Amino acid sequence: MNQEDLKNVFAVETFHPQRIHLLNGATFEVRHPDAILISPRFSAVLVGDSIQVISNVHINHIEPIADGV
């Protein structure tokens, strides 16, 4: 996934919680726009008390998280 697509999904003005699915089957939930930093090749996702750095090309798809789940 490219940087512009990611920025559009995680834009602060229109933010909704999202689940990131990687090609290896791993998933990460982003419930706040401040929990993700996006660069041209990598993204950093805040997971609990740690930061996971993922390659943008390894993102398979992103899906909205239903409210309350």
C-alpha cells in the first residue's frame, strides 16, 4: 500500500478505527489517529506500550473496526 493511500485512510479529519492486515497474517488495530505514523516506505503503529514498524508493501488490506468491538 502506498503512503498516500494510508494517509487517506488514517486522516485525522475523517478518522475511524481500522484494522491493518499484513501479508503474513498479522493484524494491528489503530483506534486513534495519533497511534500511527506513516512514511513513504514504513509505518509505525503504537501497540500497547510498544511501537511496531511495518513495511507499507506488506500491508494486504485495511478494514474498519465496528464501534464497540
